[in-house]
Amino acid sequence: MFTIEHEFDATVITLMDEGETPLLEDVTINSFAECVTLEQLDPRTDQVQKITLSPEQLRDLAAALDLPEGVYQMREAPRGQPPS
């Protein structure tokens, strides 16, 4: 299950674990123009852990989810063509 909220300066997506118990803490994704942050409460320390990704890192992550093992470098495509 997830929610999407559009705020003034960000889109906020919250992912809620519905898998087998024990369930993991919610993950909150904040999408800003200049970066994307992922936040999750660490119940052992009771602190929120935060990861910040650049737009390029997010693009690479999205591509990596559908690729086999290996080393890849994304290149800008010529105008009118999809990136490779």
C-alpha cells in the first residue's frame, strides 16, 4: 500500500509494508526538483535514517531494476530519442 501527496515544494510518497510479519517501518520518499530523499525510522535507535539521491542517481536506480548483473553508464540521448 502507498500514498501520494503533492505539497508546495515536493511530492511525498509513503510506502507501507503489507508483507509477512514482522513488518518493516514505512518508507517516505520526498521528491524535490533538485533531489529525492528516502526516510525510514530505525526502531533500534528510534531515529529516522535518511538517504539523498540526485536526479541522475534516481534515473540510474530506475534503470538498474530491469537490468542483469554488470556495469553500466547512462548516456544522454540525441534529441528526439530515448536515453540508452
